[in-house]
Amino acid sequence: MSDSTSDLGKWWVVGASEGLGRAVAEKLHAAGAELVLSARSEDRLRDLADTLDGAEVITVDVTDDTSVQAAAETAGSVDGLLYCVGAYEPMKATEWKTDAVLTMAETNFLGSIRVLGAVLPGFVARDAGRVVLVGSLSGFRGLPGAIGYGASKAGLMHLAENLLADLHGTGVTVQRVNPGFIDTRLTRKNDFKMPQLMQPEAAAEKVMEAIRSGRFSTSFPSPFSWLFTAGRYLPLSWFQRVFRRG
């Protein structure tokens, strides 16, 4: 597939209010896509929409069934879905906070199921559509201090593989992108050095390159991402030792 952005059509960007989702929305608009922008914060969405001619704003809480269904009905038929929602709280098992773990699971994983449930049947019926799910390098293997976040992203990434298998041979395209550290409000909670920390604009360009490529899975940045993709074949104790912080 030479260029999968040659006719983007209408995209629903869920998680567009800030960080990577906002930056990708800007690049999709620059590439000619018609946009529906969603997140919980209407003010941030309006601020973004003011810079993107024709973009529609629809607030949504992906943890709420009614909110997702209402947003999907308002958005109407779309050609592409980008799920780039993220909740993150650094947490070790020795500092367990059930509410925070549940928030991450509901937002990062279960929210995607709600949104897909509202969009995917239409794609299947039309035999056309594009799904892009934003995972994380942390979803490849269990890491220290990532209770809730790593598991929720792993679930999302596994879901993408299920979709790929079931939608093979149809007109519905499924892709996942797995970024490393991106400089956002969420990663600023970390108190450790983050290798190859990316700015949202640079990470968004990697997402756009992945969409253009048409390949199923893209992990970045390299060479940091190689540690995670190759690390799946190492003994778990070896892999976790690399990331141990005392």
C-alpha cells in the first residue's frame, strides 16, 4: 500500500484534547481529513477546533455507555477511528490503589470496547473503514511500577490482534501504534529518567507514517522500542531486570 492517507475521509479522533491525540488530529487535518474531535474536556476541544477548519466537537466519556452511544450517534458515519485515550498513574503493587487501577482499565481498554461497539458494526456492514488503536511499549511485557497502565494497554494491543484476525479479507483495516515515552501531562508524573522522550508533534508524525504504511503494528522510537519487541523472547526475569529501579 503506497499511501494510505491519499483519501482519508472523515475520522473520529477519540482523545483529541491534548498530547498525542491532539497532535495527530492536527496532522490528519493537514493531510485533508474531515475531523470529529472527542474527549471529556469541551474547552480544550474547542480550542483545538478553532485552529482546524471544519472540525466538529463532540464531548465523550469513554467510561460511560450512554455517553459513548450518544457521541457516536452525533458523529454519524465515519471512515476512520483513532482511539488515543489514556489514563495513567504510576503505581507499584506495594502501593495498590484500586480506584486508580480501575480508572486506567476503564479508560485505556474498556473504553475502546465501548467505542468500537458503536463504530465497528457500521464498518463491517459497509465493508470499509479504518481502526487505529494507540497502545504502548509498556503493553508488551510486565514492567515495574506500571500496575493498571501496562495491563490495560496490553489488553488494547491484544484486542487489535483479535480484530486483525477476524477482519482479514474484509475492507476494514486495523492498525496499532505503540509509542514509548511522550512528553505530556501524564508522563510528567514520572520521577525517573525516560529514555528517548518524544514531543507530541514528533510522535504524531510517527503515527502518521504508520497509517500511511498500512502495516498492522508500529512501535517507536527506535532503538528504544527494539528492547521491547525483542524483549518478548527473553526470559521475563532478564527483561524485568533491565527496568528495575532499586
